[in-house]
Amino acid sequence: MRSVDVKEIADAVAEMAKESNYFLGEDVKCAIQKRAQEEPWPVAKSVLEKIEENIGIAEEGVFPLCQDTGLACVFLEIGQDVHLTGGFVEDAVNEGVRRGYRDGYLRKSVVRDPLRRINTGDNTPAHIHYEIVPGDQVKITFAAKGFGSENMSRIKMLPPSAGAEGVMDFIVKTCEEAGANPCPPIVVGVGIGGTFDKAALMAKEALLIPFDRPNPDAFYAEMEEKLLRRINDLGIGPQGFGGETTALSVKIKTAPTHIAGLPVAVNINCHVSRHAERTL
């Protein structure tokens, strides 16, 4: 049994809140650069170049990549041989969010109640997902989720007879109806199977998969490639100005499901696909 003080978790979350909002991952930057070089439509190419410029300014001046610095989504993979000490882990995560958003001068975007709409003033509480895994380490993944893209996400309970084509049609339709609202080029996370809630969680987790990591299942790897082509063929383009770059990546996660169901969730992210990881 290994002990981990929850203060370490708070410190890590505070660091990741700032880091993820200032610095974009190399996989995302490389994808944007590649699409900017290949984009034939001058207006779209110009927009992608402006996005690259914005990324550089954020890195040099330590400014947020976007004014919407997101709702804090924290994924904790806790080894079953870990003993957490020093307080309640949920309090530690929220302390890290509170400190990171305060010290990083990041926008506070969380309201306490969805209808009465009173801002909490410190971007807490975070949305925390827990998973018990083998081992004696704690892996923390922090994702700052903006809501221009979150609002365009969808879930549908398809009949099993819809098959792969029905699944792909729903995903493409979701991206088409989103249009310019999620600040394309977008990143598309897909969850297929499980239950209503499991599909939605998998779709969000799929957004955390590195662009250059192929799906281990060849069937779904091919589906990801087909979906990326179909979404880019929509012609929405960067920021909705047209072109061949509507999406940067499509990633799929799956789970076993009931014989009577085919849940499909699509979680859209803007090109500012922000997340960071730490292992304690």
C-alpha cells in the first residue's frame, strides 16, 4: 500500500489548469500546421494561419488560448494499492481548480445552479470522473471544456439495425448541424455502446486520445478515417468560412451493450483541444 497526500493532487490540478489553457498539445499543433499547408482555399488557409499565430502568442505571453477557459473536467485513475491521505480527494481537486483559475487569471464560468445561474466565482466545482485501476499510482487528466463546442454535442439511442452506416450518418449529421458554432476545425469524440450515460462519458474520453494514436481495432480505425473524410467534405471549413478543414481528428471509444440497443454519443471540441496529464 502506497500513501499519496491529496495536497499533491491539488498542486497538480492547479498546474494543469494553467498549462492546458496556455499551451496546446504538439499533436494538435502539428495537425493544424499540416492542414494549413494543405488547405487549397485561400480564406481557409488564412484562418488556419491566424489560429497558428494565436497559439504562438499564447505560448510566448502566457495568455489563455481562448477567452472561454472552460469547465474543469478531471479524470482520476486511482490505483487500488493507493491510500489517499490528508483530506477528501474531491476537496483537493476543487482547491486545485480554484487556485489554478485564480493564479492563472482564467475566466470563471461555472454557475452553482443550472436555472438560477449564480456564478460560483472560482470555476468550481469541477466535474470529476473516478476509475479504480491496478497499481499504486494516481493518474490525473485535466481537460478544460469550452461550451461553444459542448453545446453542439449530441447523443442518440439508435436501433441495432442502424448498423455502422447509421452510426456514421448520425455523427456526420451532428457535425453538419453544428456548423460554425463550435469554432472549427473541430475535434470529434465518439462513444458507441454501453448505456446512455456510458456512451457520453466515452465520447468525452475519446477527445483525450492523441491524434497520432491509431485505434487498436482496425475496424474502428477505418471508421475514424471515413468519418474524418466525410466531415471535411461538408465544406464548413475553419470558423465556417469554407474549405477542406472542418475537422482535425475523429476518435472512437466503444463498450459492450445490450442486445436491444445501440447508444451513440458525439462530443465535439473546438480546435483548442485542451488537456494535460500527471502521474503521482
